[in-house]
Amino acid sequence: MRVQPAAVASEHHVPAEGTAAWASAEWRAKAVSWLDGQLAAAHIERTGDVDQPRLRPWGTVLRAPTSAGVVWMKAPAGGTAFEIGLYQVLARLVPERVLVPIAVDPGRAWIILPDGGTSLGERLDGPELAHALGEALGHYAELQRTLGGSVDELRGVGVSDMRPAVMLDRFDEVLDVTGAALASSRMEGGADIHRRAAALRPTVAAWCEHLSASRVPPSLDHNDLHPWNILGEPRPPTGDTRFYDWGDSVIAHPFASLLTPLGFVQRLLDVALDDPLLLATRDRYLTAYRDYGDDEDLAATVETACRVAKVARVLTWDRALQAARRHGDEIADEWHDAPLEVLASLLEDSYLGEV
């Protein structure tokens, strides 16, 4: 099926950001006016009131009923505004695996998306959810293989570079940002965690060398691939899976994408790392990469990639919290020490840990 390109507006100015701006009547009026105009251009009619179900320091979402079903307007903050351009690339290269935008305005970092239905996390639970997640990961691996040849284009729209060759530098950045945050940290033993993590630098260097030597080429890492970001029915015979909420994405070793979903399965089922269902979830993903090595080599690379992925997660959290501070937003207690908490997971024996 040929995908129609989204309408693209041409305004260029600094977008209003932060919860105060997004909650204002002025911003809402402008956003709804743009939403209505873009829907009309797509021959879609709004049929009810617009609400704002999500308001966070790093972005907000509006929801509107229309003649074509519910639509969503998203406005990410500056650090994640690359998601607008990324959606355009994904809609062109892998339209069957994403929500294809109805309209975008790169200048204001606005996007309108169709509704994708209920997520896996909303519909399923327990082993059934783990099985479905494994099938979805198989589709995601195929998406990554498709995108592997487009890394330069992904970087061009602003996706952060977290490829193995630069991850030791990224680790040094992590030590800088978490070290600077120690003075305001509420986390018990934070200074000791930071000291012990800094001592891991030679180990992190070895992990990066391992991944750099991998034959598997870099690709897009969603970086937050939990069941609430996966839509559709991934299991046969349907196999209709779409992935969304790409604002944490980075370019990395593709196996780094398994950190979040495998960690979720382990906690969902409360199982050990060698549990058959956890391994089956991992192996369903690895099916797409069997031409790059034997099962043992690929499994070892998964563990290393997931450890290194924690470094990217620290920086993702720091970016979000910096956005909150920049706009004067209050930071919830559950988020306050998130970068340091993820750093602490590097010290765990488990390659998954709590992230």
C-alpha cells in the first residue's frame, strides 16, 4: 500500500515549551486551531471536544474525536523534538510498523497521529503478554534490519548517536551529569554508587570493544520498548504490530533495544535470567539476526548490549529532567534521582537490572 505523505507546515519559530506553556489557554487555542486546520486538509472532521490527557515536562498530548476515529496531537520538548522528523523517516521506510502521521509541523515540533488501538500492556498479562511481546520483538528486529542502512539519515533528523564506538565517551558524560547531581540527590549512598560506577570505566571500555567488534550493524534503538508502546496483534495469523512513542530513541547496537522488554518480562513473571519463557522472548528477537552468528555468540552480545544500553538510559533521563528544570517545572519524587538509579543498575550482576 502506498502511504500518503503527511501534511507539513512551514512555520519556523521557537516552540513554546514546558507544562505552564502547554497548559495555557493561549497555547491550547493555537494548537487546536492548527489541529482543526490540518484535519480539514486531510478531509477529516473533528466531532467533539479536545482534551489533554498527558502533560509532562518533556511533552504534552491532546486527544480529539473525529470522523476518522480518535486522533492524537503531540508536542515534545526541545530535547525530543527530533521525534517529529523521525516519524517522517519511519513512515517512509517502515510504514507498516508505525503510526503514519496525518500532519507535522517541524518548526513548532507538532505532530498529529491516528489512534493505534489498545496496547499489549492494556490487553494482556502474565505469560500471554510475554508470548505476545516476544512476537512483537521479532517484528521489531525486522524493522531494525530495514533501518540499518539509514543510520546517517536518522542522525540527520537529530537522533542521538549511541553507537558502540562513542559509548565510552557517553559513559564519561554520564559520570559528569550524575556527579553534578549528587549535591541535590535524595538517594541513600549516592556518592558511593557514583564512585563504584566510575571504577567500572575499564569494564565499560571492554563492553564497548565487544560491541564494536560485532558484525551486527547499528540501527535504531527505541530505548523504551515496553508493552504500552506496542500496538496491534503481533501473534500469528495477524502479525500486525506497530511501535510508537519514539522520543527516547537513539542509534545504537540494535540488541540494546532488549534492555527494557526483557527486563519487563523478568519482573512480570518474577523469574531468573535463565527462565525458558524469558529466553524464548529473547530468541524470538534474535531469529532475525541468526545470519550474524551462532546462538551463543548472539546471546553474549545481547547481555553486553543491554549493559551498555543503561548508559544511554541515564542520559535520556538526564535530558528529561534538564528540560523540567529549564522550564521551572516541578520534578516528581519518583523521577528526581532516576539517572543515578539507572547508573546504580550498572553495578548489578544482572545485565538487565532495574531501569
